[in-house]
Amino acid sequence: MKYYSTNGKAPIADLHKAVVKGLAEDRGLYMPEKINKLPKEFFDNIEKMSFQEIAYTVASAFFGEDVDPDALHDIVYDTLQFDCPVVNVKDNIYTLELFHGPTLAFKDVGARFMARLLQYFIKQENNHKEVNVLVATSGDTGSAVANGFLGVDGIHVYVLYPKGKVSPIQECQFTTLGKNITAIEVDGVFDDCQALVKNAFMDAELNEHMKLTSANSINVARFLPQAFYYFNAYARMKEIANTQHLSPNTQLVMCVPSGNFGNICAALFGHEMGLPIKRFIAANNANDIFYNYLQTGKYEPKPSKQTLANAMDVGDPSNFARIYDLYGKSHAKITSLISGATYSDEQIKATMRECYKDSGYILDPHGACGYQALKDGLQAGEVGVFCETAHPAKFKEKVDDILGIDVEIPERLAAFMRGQKQSVPMSKDFADFKAFLMKQ
């Protein structure tokens, strides 16, 4: 499979180059030249397959031309050492729980897959040059990537995060690891962290000094594997439909809390492969750039606003470029398949309280946007599944305060909290960041 840049001015790349480079030379995002359709028989029998079997089938369609089948099998099965179950919350609303991995967030899937695929390609190179992964995080990406790559030979990870703008529990998941993980505490917002990463990739002197790649959702090896759990959600909903006698005409709506838009982008790629989802809802917090694009046809990035759902605090979502490209830059095509919703902090709090009171289900602030968007937007004959992207304990102080409860902290999260913080303070000035990396 060959990969082109969304900006259309970079050389065509193979998967190896797209994964190791992360960003194309023209600052565009890599896109596969074609998306392989999956056969009807796969969807006819999908509910009888395990999550790992489903994911391997999808991975083979994406990556099978470029990765040895046995190696790809090992990468997929090693990545998915945990489940992503579907749970009924209320009436015709279900949640796809994506917080059962090592760092209790959806990004565990993409981060673990990418770590293993990157190591596979590094071993093929045989030049023993260390690869340096730069990743900007607004919350969960940092912990998922850091833990996905922890102890992986030949790779060093630099996690850039905005000072004071990630939850204390999120912070301890990537600042306490040591080994091949360096946490960089940037005096700015997430967009500043992302700008530092992008500028590093474009700096010729820095790239001559060290081999750089990204593990943000701009990397094809990070965002594409997230499609795995949408196929799994469809399989589990098909199972539920068979046992609970839902109408065979019931149509599935998928709602994705959206920040940098890698997660919903993966779902849309799944749809292009034949995944039978009727439509999608992108749920935003107050950072409503995509929502406004849907209404007006104009994409107008803004500085990000700090909200309760901090992992979605993105004012210029990178993966919009992929969605725009996927549908031929057609606003009509995009709006025919995707609708939007946007919620203030007060609305998020009200949703969390109402859901807990009605069903006993504890939403985190990001999942609350997804749940409310389905409540507001589901139509007759539709069943909705929203992504619960992180365990509520990762936002314990907020959730406890909003719901008046004491959320239990899972042991694997408590273990991170007992660690010692190690981080490097950094300004948002690229010259300072470059000077730091040039000394490494």
C-alpha cells in the first residue's frame, strides 16, 4: 500500500516510511491510496468472531501488503490483551467501553499497536540508530503512548504536555515512568505542544541530529488501528440484536467524543471498508470548530478553550485534514454522514448527574458528551453506541465533586500514583525545545 500526503506536495511513501516519519515532508498527513473493502461473509459472521480475530482481519486489509502475516498476527494479538465491551446504559443507548487497557483509555489500542509496528520496522533497518518519538498530549495520549513504548528497545519517547492542564492522575501516568520515557512540561496549551512537535519534524538540523517520528493520531499506525474496536462494537451489537430480538431494521449510529479527530477518523475508515453504521455524530465540548464547519462549510481554527473534558480541548484538530480528504473536500458528503453536537461544562455536569441518577452508570466528562449527543440526536429506528474513552477514575476529583461520590481507583491506576514525578520544564518557544533536543 502506498501513502500520499493530504497537502499533495510530498513524495509517495510506503507504510514503513509513513510510520517512521509520521508527518509528510510538506507537513501533510499520510493517507492510504486505497481503502480495501471487506467481504460480505466477514460481516455475515462477525458476531461469532473474537475481538482479536476481527482486528486481525481488519489489520490484514490495512497492512497485509506491507507486514509479514505472522508478524502482523503477533502485533495484533499482543496489542489486544484486553477487551472493549459494549454495555447498555439506558434504553436504546449503549456504550463502547474503551478503558480496559493498561492506562484505562481508548488510546491504549493505537499506542500499543504503533509501538509494536514501529519496532518491527526498526528491526528491519538494522542500522541501530535510536528512533525518538515526539508526542503532544492533552491528557490520555501521553500515558497511552508512554506505556505502549515503555522498555521497547531502540525507541525513546518525549511526551510534551501543557503545564497544569491535564488531570493529576493523567500526569502521573507518564511522568513517573523513567527508563526510555521523558516528560516535558510546556508552559502553554495543547496546541502549543502540538506546534512544537510539528516544528521539530520540519527542522532540517534537528532531523540530521536525531531520527524523529510522532505517535500522535497524525501517525497512520496510531489512528488506523482504532478502527478495530468499531468493528468489534458492530459485532457485539449484532450479538445483542440476535439475543434480544431487536428489529432487524434497527440501524446503528456511532457517537464519538472528538478532540483531535483521530478516533472518529478511524471509524470513518471502517465505514469505507464496509462497516454497516448508518451515520456518525462527532460530540464536542466548547471547542466547537468542527461543529461550526458542519453548519457553515467554513473551517476556522481558534485557540483552544480549557474545559472539563480536557482531552477534547483542541482548537485546530489535525485529523480534520484526513476527513476532508477522505470525502473529496465535499461539505455535502461530510454532512450527509456526520452530524455534530457541542456541550458546555455546565451541560456536561448535568448529563453526568442525570445519567448516574437514572442508570447508576458513571460517565467521565468526555463520555458524557457522547451520551448526551445520542440522547439529543437519536431518531426512530436507531440504536446508538457512544465511546466511553477513559475510566472515570482518571478524572476522580471532577467526577467525585460533580456526582457526590467516591469513585474507586483501579489498582493499575493507583500504582502510577505512587510513583515519583520526573519532568523537564519547557517554554513554548521552539528555539528552547530544539536546544534541549540537540543536547540529547
